[in-house]
Amino acid sequence: MSPTSKTPRDAYRDLERRFERMNLVRDAATVLEWDAATFMPDGGADARADQLATLRVLRHELLTDAALEDLLGRAGDADLDAWERANLHEMRRERLHATAVPSSLVEARSQALSACEMRWRTARKDDDFAGLLSSFEEVLKLTREVAAAKSASLGVSPYDALLDEWEPGGRAADIDVVFASIEGFLPSLVERVLERQASRPSLAQPVGPFAPERQRALADRVMRALGFDFAHGRLDVSAHPFCIGVPDDVRITTRWDEADFANGLFGVIHETGHALYERGLPVRWRKQPVGQARGMSTHESQSLLFEMQASRSPEFVGWLAGVAREIFGGSGAAWSAEALLQRVQRVERSLIRIDADEVTYPLHVVLRYRLERAMIAGDLPLRDLPGAFADGMERLLGVRPPNHRDGSLQDIHWPSGTFGYFPTYTLGALTAAQLFAAAVQQAPAIPAGLAAGDARPLTAWLVEHVHALGASIAPGEIVSRATGEPLNPEVFRRHLEHRYLST
Amino acid sequence: MSPTSKTPRDAYRDLERRFERMNLVRDAATVLEWDAATFMPDGGADARADQLATLRVLRHELLTDAALEDLLGRAGDADLDAWERANLHEMRRERLHATAVPSSLVEARSQALSACEMRWRTARKDDDFAGLLSSFEEVLKLTREVAAAKSASLGVSPYDALLDEWEPGGRAADIDVVFASIEGFLPSLVERVLERQASRPSLAQPVGPFAPERQRALADRVMRALGFDFAHGRLDVSAHPFCIGVPDDVRITTRWDEADFANGLFGVIHETGHALYERGLPVRWRKQPVGQARGMSTHESQSLLFEMQASRSPEFVGWLAGVAREIFGGSGAAWSAEALLQRVQRVERSLIRIDADEVTYPLHVVLRYRLERAMIAGDLPLRDLPGAFADGMERLLGVRPPNHRDGSLQDIHWPSGTFGYFPTYTLGALTAAQLFAAAVQQAPAIPAGLAAGDARPLTAWLVEHVHALGASIAPGEIVSRATGEPLNPEVFRRHLEHRYLST
């Protein structure tokens, strides 16, 4: 049958077959990425880069195949159910992102990103912003060209076009409102939290070293308590923790800190949240675009819901302290639930975003959001970035980076061309707070479950209200349906005030 | 530039690009296969099968792309050097194998193989040949159709067409001569070896259990001695030992036998031989067909050269016994080099091919070769296979299988459609003996190196005379050039007589 004689239903079926293939190629690539970060010997890096590049190009060719244009048009006339229609919408979105940018620009940018990423590693180590500048400027220039091209295709602003890759359908106008609210209440809230914290006695903490095997045993126990299924996933060690895989085989990684077991453990809990989301995606749609996770803010909401909301709750910490005592053989006040709670609810003004606690973290993100919007708009020349970054840190967080390394050079995102990603961290944190509050209200068994080391009531609620929806509706719609109102920073504020100022 | 306006040189360059891509897709698939056999959780099996099938189909489509026909024709007029010409030859061979069989037959056979392999696992366990028969007959029927189709395309007999997949350019007529020689001298040689062995005192052996960590430490030490570079490879554990990967990242696996450390260790040495071959392939041609290993007999020659020739030599065993004593903390006569030599040179008439020693192994292979030729020729109905198998075992090896499990059901090869592979085991063993004899004669430093736990003189010789040739010449030509004569079973015979009857 020639493409033009296809019925709309046949066209839709053909699209499902094609996107299934694309998704399987991407899934295959994730195995190569996982291996590269865990078990691959160093000498295999170049060969692995070639293999991954080949899979990416093959997938890109499948996605930009000219035949898809006609199929996507015809399938629109088919009598599709809601999931199929959402699937078709996601297919079009993926296709738009892939075809909006001329391949010469994709290629030029890809080379610029590799060069800039490599240079960033050296520049950060040597605290040498000037040494990165020309390479960084090339990346920004080409990223702005990509944003302009996608803006034309998607019919949104250049920044929103970049944002759409990570936060499908996201709009800076909406984020502005949310972030303005955070910027309004959070600096003074941090102030009050720190004053209150300083006024209270500091409890003694367990003293390491904590053997990695024992930390691993604790992590296994906690992962099982949260519902991680080791018949469908693994925990390994890597330089940077991550979660990758497919619903039936989700791999997470961590690193062990022998001086403080909470670091590795809460990293594991964070990645477990990501893993449970992947595992809970709708079985029927696993190989289709609509069966994938709903963007980065929703993904981050799932990791933060476990890491920040559930696992730092007094209920769960009570159970966790007992398990930690058992596994490490600890006893005494330093191993009490109170001491552990104090440890995992510690707040401080810090320079490094990835080490920040849940209270101060959004301020790091608000700063980056303001700066990257200005960069994409052409309003912030890169030579002025370090100063703007330091000024912003001082204004929002009350600390000023003494160097580039702990200032504007600390994150790999911009040098690797990732703009429009930062806001998803905080949208995720707000979403987590709002979902958790609603879950506890709707399913009162949740806190009792957490107190007994049983997250099944919580996970069941999340599967129903988030995971099983896949990408069938917009991120904001997931929040509205699950909680009864749109994303509301006041819920996050109430969470912080309750946890850090009321007890 | 349209394909028809390409110069012959451009056509050749285009082919190199296309085959590089195909090889990278295949390399990517090997990472998925390795992971599936080592670290993948059981629940990931179905998803992995889908990913692998997708990569295989993509590669097949690249190889059967209609545009290749014209390119392969035009490139033949280019002014190519010897390596490029050999590369073009290998491209044509791969393409012929891929296009010779109609896709409907490929598909039907692929389904029959999956079904038969699964049924074989049950049938072997239950000793139920009758339960496998109809599924096995379907596989044989479709394999004979494939052989007929390839026979027409390659211009060789149906059996030789199957053989060509594993032994490029191999001919049953040549194998007949070699195997007739083996069948002539080996049964009586086995008889004499066993008589002599029985006449000598049996030395006490070290008694286990041998902890896997210690076995692993010994294996690491031996692998390093043989030249394995852990910056470019790994050793892991799997149910069935194998070697897989790319030259810069070669992965081998083993399993540990706590009762007898020599089992796991010599398995590791075998796979190390395969790994060194992959690692030594010509750097310039890694991504091209001519840069791949030269078929299975040559590959097996490299594993057996280390496992049987070098590592069972008195020189190496002397060094190895010292290292084993050190690592296991052993002492006394049971840990002497003499005892270890007796252990690794033990000969017996056994039922199971994969457990056989180097003296009896070729008789297992000769039997399978005779039987599979008869099956492909249509001269041996499968219902008669168990009887023919048992009769052959009795005639060649003097033992008769008491059941199907240890008889014709012991190997997965035929139920999984693999015909024409078995002879490569013994061609490899003969090649190993002939190469090792030549190497020692040409490089007298080899035995002294082995005695000191240093295989560099041996590996250097192999890289020069075998590894670095890739697939640029035929397997037989590698042997002739390296040793000064074609493959000669007399050299293997002399090796066995020297090792098992003269000392």
C-alpha cells in the first residue's frame, strides 16, 4: 500500500510502529550510557562515544524521515481515543523539535558543545572564566539560533521553545508568576529558619567511617521499603548519581560518603523516586511517546517527593533511625530519631546548588532562571555573567562566591548548551509539596505506612494520580487533577513553615 | 551527488561509511548482550529482547539497502590497495549472506528457532527427544531452505554455504581430508594415552572449597601475565563463559567452581585468548569488515593456543603453581607443579563435549560434523539422530550415552539452527597447535617467557602473524604464511604424542 492510499487509521498505526522503533533505539542507548558510567573500562570511552553517536543519528533519521509528515497529517483525521490523540500530539512535538533546526546548525552546535564541555572541566578546575569565554560565547550564539528556529516552528518565544524540551508546554510567563512569589517570601523565610535553628541545641551525630557495604545494605532496605523491585532494577555506584532505564529494568546509581551515610542514602532515595515513576508508567503505552515520563518537572517532583517530603518526615525518620542503628550497630543519643531528623533537616546558606537544602535550593534556581532568560534574550553578555551571578547570590542568598569555581562555573548546564532546564528543579519541588499534601489528605494511611517503613499506600496513590498518566496530559494538568488546584507556591511555603518554623 | 554519478573511489568511500555505521550498530548490540548475561535483572529480559531485535533489524536494513548493489559494483573499478580490496570482498560476502535469503524465510526461521531453543531447554532437562522432534524438524527444514538459497547465491554446496558464515571460504572437501586423518589416528592414540595414564601414580590434588575472591585474584594475575589490559576490558561472572566486545573494550566472563579452581581458571585463559585476538585486530580497520576477526576457526585457535598449548605447557604450569600456592596459601605435594600438570593434562573418555580434554575433543567434533552434513544433505531423518549419535560415540570414543540428555540433546547448536559451526572447534585446535609450534621455533624466547609468567614474546608473535591481519586473508592463508605449510593434522598429532606419550 502506498503512503497516500493509507486510511487515517492505517497512518496512525504506521506511526505507532515507527515511534516504537525510535523508542527502542533510544532505550538501547540508555544501556550503553549506564554501562559507560558504571562498569566500562576507561579505555572504552572513544568506541562507546562512536556507538552512541550512531544510535542517536539513526534515531534522528527515523524521526526526520520525510514520510512522517504525511502520516502525521493523515492520522489527524482518524477516529482516535484520548490516549491515541495524546500520543499523536507527542509524536508531533518530538518531530517539531527534530525538524525545526537545520542539520547544519545541529552539527555545528553539537561540535561546539563537545568543545565547550571539555573546556569547562578545565576552566572550573582552574577557576578560569576567561579561558572558557570564547567557547561559551559560541555555544550561546548557536543555542540562540536554535531557540529562534524552534520559536518559529513551535509558535512560542525563543526561551519557551527551549523550555519545551524539558517542560512540555511550559511558559516563562507562568514561571515568572511562581518564581516572583518565591522570591517574595523565601529570603525572609530562610532568615527566620536560620535564626530558629541557631537558637536550638545542636545534637551529636554518628561518627564514621561508615563502610560502603553497610551503607549499601541500608540503601537496599530503604529501597525495598519504598517499593523498589530488584527483579526490575539495580543499584550501582557511579561518580554522579543518576536514574536511567526502561520500566521493567530501571537502574539507579549513587556514591558513598564514608563520613556521612545520610549523603549517599538520601541520594539513593532521590533516585528511587525517579525509578518508581519510570516503573509506574502505563504498561500499554511503554513503547510510545505518550507512555513516557511527563517532562522534567514531573520527574523531579517524584524524586523530591520521596527525598524531601516523605523521607524527611518525622514518621519515616523514626523508622529509618531504627534501621540505621540495626545495620551500623549504633546506639546512644547520636543514633536517635531526633538526631537524624536534625541532620536531614539542616539548613544553611551555601554556594553550591547541588549541595543545597530544600529551603534555600529554590533561590539558586530563581537566580539561574533570571540569568539564562537574559542570556537567551541577548541582554546579558557572557563577560558580565560572573558579576551578575555573584550579585544575584548576594541578593537572594546572602552569600557571595569568592571565585568562579563556586560561582557561575559550578554547573555544567550552560556550557553543555542546556538552557530552560533549571526551572524544572523548583517546579518539581513545588509539585512534590503539593502532591504530597494532597496524598496525605486523601489517603490518611500514608503517614502511618511511612512510620512503619511501608511506602505502599503512598506509591499506590502516586501510581494512580501521576505515574499511570504517562505523558497523556500536561504537567500542570497532572497537578490540578491530583490536588484540585493549579501549581501553588503557597503550598510549598506552608510545607517549609510547618517543617522548619512550627515544631 | 547522485549515486550514478559517483566515481568508483567515491563509491568505495560511501561503502566504508555505510559499513562503519553497520558495525557500530552491531558493537552497540554487544553491550546489550553482555549486560543481559551479567548484570541485567531477570525482569528486564523482554524489554532487552525487543531492543536487540530492533538493532538487528536496523543493521539488516542497512546491509540490504538496494543502493549497496550499485556501490559494490562501481567500487570494484576503483584503484584499491590490497586491504581495501579485501575489505570490498568482505562487504560483498556480508551482503550476499544478507540478501540471499528471502525475508519471509528469515522471519519464519527466526520464529522457529526461538520456539525450538525454548523447547530444547525443557527437552534436555526432561530427557525428552520425542518432545523436541517436530519443532526440531521445522528448524532443520527451514535451515535446509536457507542453505539452498545461499548455495545458489554463493555458488557453493548447501553445507558449504552454511559453513561460510563461520569459516569464511571454508569447504567441506578440505575438512573431509583433515577429519579423515584425525579419525584415522586419534582413537588409537586415545587408547595409548589412557593406558599410559593408568600406569602412572595419581598425584594428590589441592582440596577446596576455593573462595571465589581468591580464584578471581588468581585469574587477574594470570590474565595480566598473558597480556590482558584491564584499561581495555573486564572479567565478570556469567552462567556460560564468553568473550564479547570491541578491541578497546573486550569483556570476558567465567564461572567459579569452588571444588576445583582449575576449571574456572582455564576457562578464563581460554576467553583471554579470544580477548587478546580482538584487542590485536588492525587499528586502522576496526570499523570495517576487513578489520574483524577472521572467522571462528581462527578465533578458536587463539583461545585454544592459550588454553591448551601455552598454559598447559610445563613451563607455564611451573610458574602458575607458584602463583596458586601464593594466592591460596597452599603448600605440600598437592600444590606442586607436577600435581597441577597432571591435573590439567588429565584425559578421559567422556560423554559431554564441552567438558572434554584436548585429546578426545576432536572425536566429539568429527561425529557432529558427520551427522550435520547428513542432516543438511537430507540423509539423516531426525528421528534417527539419537541412535546415530550414540553409535558414533561408541565407535569413535568408546562410550555410549545412556540417555538423550548426555547424547544428541547435549548441545544447543542444532536446535538453535547453528549448522556448519562445529568443525571450527577442531580446525581451531589444529591451527593452535601449528601456530604454537611455529611461534616457539621462530621465537625461542617464548618458553622462557612462559616459565617466568610473561607471555609478551608469544603475544607479540601472534599479533604480527595473526591478529593484525584481521580478515584480510583467508583462514588457511594465515596458517600457511605463519607456519610455512597449510593446515596439517600431523602437527597436532605430534603435539599430542609429545605431551601425552613421550614425557
